[in-house]
Amino acid sequence: MEKYNYGVIGLGVMGRNLLYNIADNGFSTAGFDLDEEKVKELHNGATPGTQVKGTASLEDFVSALETPRKIILMVPAGKPVDAVLENITPLLSPKDIVVDAGNSYFKDTERRIADLTSKNLHFMGMGVSGGEQGARRGPSIMPGGDLEAFTLLKPMLELIAAKVNGEACTAYMGKGSAGNYVKMVHNGIEYAIMQLISEAYDLLRKGANLNNDQLYEVFKKWNEGEMNSFLIEITRDIFKQKDELTDGFLVDQILDKAGAKGTGKWTSEQAMEIGVSIPTIDIAVTSRILSAYKEERVKASQLYAKEEIIKPENTELFIQEVGEALYLATLISYAQGLALLVKASEEYQFEIPLKDVVKIWRGGCIIRSVLLEKFYSAYTQAPDLSNILLNQEISGIVQSKIKSLRKTAAFAVSNGIPSLGLQTTLGYFDAYTTESLPVNLIQAQRDYFGAHTYQRVDREGVFHTSWQNVNN
């Protein structure tokens, strides 16, 4: 019987398109899904002449693969992954490779690595970003963990990944569950940028009275310059989409309640756990939660009526400043996420190569942006940079746009336009770039009520004071 090079379990939108991508690049590929309809449909979308096989039998699927078997899981994170592993591992042979390409929590991946390693099997966690079209035409791929398995998979991954300047948007992300961790942080940054873009949109429509046609032109212009990115590009296109059920635009008919799948929350929880400040990502997660309070927000809006918005004197200047504010806040969001990767790499011994992370994010993924070229240059010069804001070139960019961020945030605040992301980003920047913060008072308070001790600025050591004696 003919043996296939690769196997994909899970033939949903992402799994099916990734399978087609692998097959398009010259590899024979088998697919498995419990849904027989998805199995039947598999051949319909395959490129003519490619070798694709679908099966609804796990035993047939496993036996169809060449050894060592190379199997990619494209199933929902959590219990579904464990269920697949429980069913498939008895059918595998020593040295077979299983790759989880879903958004699994990195600690689950660590557990699964230990389990499959004890059974003489290779297991890897691998982030994949780019959505449906990315999976089909070239995603950003973030593999980590088992180096022997990665070496075997590398030729295929480099062929199916997106390309930037002829370079594949995939690289080894580090040890253990580094691949899943990098993807988690990628998604956290994605949350932050989407929140910031939504706030810029709100400022332009409420502050400058721009309609959807005008918003399209603004985002089109932004995407043609230094703000060129996937999220700006698709936002531009959203403003052109007409609604099939009314005479208006679709964006105006969409309810303002945002969904979430958990990776943003994981990013925030992880930052708290290992002690990294990522407030823009945190507030993006919080903002989605707040959006779900729709009924309460309607009641509150009636209870707390807002004054009329004072329009900017110069609309063109206002649009420019909002754009610069969005650019800078986006840059700082990246800085926060990358700083988390630096600390996590130390905490979990991942050995994450930051230069390669930003390199493979330049194409294929949801947060791809020309801005990442500047980050790539910075990390090439200083691979151990703890925060991208400490780079001289990045500093110049920040200083050229910080006034616009301040003016935009001030406009939002003075007119009661929600701008949690922009305000939080500005607060982070001001705190990060301030030599002396007022937390000396917090330490005094902690020592006063809880004898938590403090350090001094003028001498080494740990100190405690009996503060109650002050008034005696």
C-alpha cells in the first residue's frame, strides 16, 4: 500500500487548508476526522495532481503513513488534544512524531511532552498564525521543543511557511513548550493592537465625524506607509463591506460585544505569574470583558449623560495625530509582549531567539507589520535586549510620535471617548521611562501596616521602622 509523507488530524478550516498547503508543496498527505462529511469533502478542495487521502478510521490513517510517522494535530486546545493522544499513541511506533499545531496552553504541552517521551515518541508544540488563508498559502509557523523532530520537519515547514525577502517565516523557537508560548504571546499582542485600532476608529468617527468611506481612505493611506500591516489592511477593507440585509455598511450592524478564546487571558496571567508588566495587553483583555456588559452599559449611558464632543480645529492634523498615536501604541504593545518572552525564556529555560521570533512574524501571521523589520534590526545588533524600547533607533521613533499619543489621549479623555488602550499604553511608557517612581511611599505603607521592610537609596541592606512611634 502507498505510504504518505505526512498526516493531519482535524479537517476543519485550518486543518484542511494546512493539509492542502503541505500537499501543494510536493508531499503526499493523509487526513483524518471523525466527521465523515469533512473526509469526503477533502478531495474536492485539493489541487489537481496532489496526493491527498482522507479517512474516518484512525487505524487506517496511521497505517497509511510512512515511518517515522509525522502527524500534525489541528484540533481545539484542551481535552480534545488529550483525547486524540489517548486514542492514537497505542497505534504508533517508537520515534514517531506528533505535532500539536493548535493554540494549546504551554503547560499542557509540557505535560504531553513528558508523557509521550516516556513512550519513546516525539511530541512538539507548534504555533501557527495566519488564519484560513495563511494556512492555505503560507502561515507564520512557530515550532519548539524536540530538536530531533524539528530537524525532520524543517524542510517541509520552510516550504509551506510564508516568505519575506525569500526567507521562510518559520524557525526553531526554543526548548520545551516554547513554540506554544511564543504563539500565546503573539495572540496577546494581537489583542492589544486590535483594541488600539478600535479606539483609533472610535476617535475618528466621533471626534472627526468621518463616515465609512472616509475611514476607508484614512486606513488605506496608513497601510501604504509606515503603518503597513495585516490588521490595518483588513480594517481598511471592513469599511467597504456593504450589509446584505440593509442599505448600510456591515460594520455598523455588528453588535459591540467582542468574543475571546482565552490566549489573551493566558498571556496576562503568565505576565502576572512571572512578574512582567504588559498593561496594554491586560487592558485589551479587560476591554473585551467590559464589552460583554452591553445591557449594563446601555443603562449607565442613560444615567451618566456625556457632554457634546468638541471637534478638533484641524481635522487633517487630528487624523495625522491619531495615526501617529496608534503607530506608537502598537510599537509599545510589541515591546511589552517581547519583554514577556525575554523573561519567560529565562524562567522556563526556553532559550527563545528573539531575533528569529520577530523575523518570522514579518509575514504570514496576524500581527505581521513592516515595523517588525526595525525590531529585527535591533535584535540582530543586540540579541539580549531586554526591552525593544532601549534600542537607540526605536527611541528616535518613539520621541518623534510621543506628543501625538499625548494629544490623542488627552482629546479622548476631555471628550469622554473610551480609550483604555491608548491611556494605558501612555501610562506604561511614562512609568517605564521615569527614573524615580512614587512607589517608595507604597513601600513605606507596606512596612507601616505589615512590617514588610524596605530598601534605602543611600545604603545597602533591608530595613524596618516602627512607624507607630511617629506620633508618640
